[in-house]
Amino acid sequence: MNRKKVEENVVEQIIEVAAKEAKITTEQSKTNLTKALEEIQKFTLENGEMDLSNIGISVFTRTIIPK
């Protein structure tokens, strides 16, 4: 299995688990993941770094798995 396929499988698993945890559809989970990644990208562009500890992993998980 090549790297791209492995990455795709991991992303799909994250989406499925997040959907189950939040009791939302897989499609909504994909939307939430996209939003989270956009927030990370925005932060990175504004601050010139990609250190998730600076934005807090909770931002990522709150976006993917809303309460």
C-alpha cells in the first residue's frame, strides 16, 4: 500500500470516528475536519509557524467533534 493510500485511509478513519463520537453524519464530520484544517492553515499563515501546541489541540478536536 502506498503512502497516499495509507493517508487517505487514516483520514477516513478519523472522519468516521469523529462522526460516531459526535453523533453526526460522515458528511458533517468531513465538513468539520475541513473547517479545522482551514483554521490551522489560517493560524499558520498569520503566525508563520505550524506548532499545534500554540493553538491548542482542543481547537482541532472542538471543531471536529462539536459538543
